[in-house]
Amino acid sequence: MQIDNVEFIIIKESETENLIHVQNVLEEKKRNKTEKNILFVYFLRNAPLFDPVTSHESSQQALVIDQEAPVINMSRCRRCGDCVRTCKENALIFDRQSDKIIILPEKCTTCKKCFFVCNKEAIYFKNYHTVTIKLEKISDHMYFAQCFCKNLEKQFKKVVAVLIKTLAWGTSPTCLILFINENQFSEILVKKISSKSLIVKTI
């Protein structure tokens, strides 16, 4: 299943009393016999609906996305700051108080410029867990998911790719409702989705 066959609908909702917007859109799609799969991105103010750790029911999965990012060997580091300055994504921050370099793996693009600029060989790379997705199958063509991550703007494309790859899309259009904490909402994210020539509707 390709991303260009998925319709994205962004919903920014302050209350979690019901999913009336979702229900209305689903009924409209059913009437129009759409061939598109639908991925609702539902931003909620309240606490996550799913617990990705404690639940082990057969209809549920916990998906993890790894991001390769640097590790600094502080015993070799001479605190020159070259790696911090070369990182255009601000994935490396020098903390003067602790005299250490803080790694933000969710911002890293694995360009490895920091690795090459370090002449003390103080940098190597490893995988960090940056995203956890709790996925629950409601029916053959309906899924709920909860996304736990930092810097959603950077990682949204990965989240969508993993979900599309993991879901058993059927012969009929499938609907996935992806719940994300409301504080992750941003206009930049909406623009990024729009720039991929996807159908976006903001409610």
C-alpha cells in the first residue's frame, strides 16, 4: 500500500467525549464508495487512551521505531564544540552546567557530519527507541493507534510508513484512527503532510 492511496484527515479536538467527526466522515466515504484508505490523525488534550506497556491482548500490538543517532564518548571528547556547530538539526546540545553533550536522537537525520568533524574519534552511532505506537485492531477494516514520541514533525513520516507497512489493508478501504496528544499539534506538521500531495482536511 502506497502513501498516495491514503487520505489524511487532521482533527484537532479539545474534548474526547465522542468521535462524531470521524463517524460523519466514515458515513460520507461509505456513501461515496471511496477507494481511498483513511488515516485520521486525532489530536487529544486528555491522557493517552491506550497503555502500550501493560496490555497484551491478541488484538493489540506495540510497534517501536528506532532512530540511529550519535553517542559521545566524553572521556575522549575535548569539548571543542565542532560537532554541535556542524549539526543543523540541533540534535546535539552542549550543556555547560554538566560539561556534557546532550543527544536528541529524535532530531537526528543520521547525516553523520558530527562523526566526520570529530578528530578525537569520540563519536559513534547506535539505535535509540524514539517512537512507540500502540495499535489495536477493532475490525477487519478499522484500527485504533496511539503514538508516543517526541518531535512528531520530524518523525511523522516514519510513523505513517510503519503503520501502512504493518496494517493488513484489505480489499475494502481501511480506516486507521491515530490518537496523538494535542500538544504535538502544529501547523508545520499539517503543511508537511500537504506538501506530499496528500488530501488534507483540518477540522
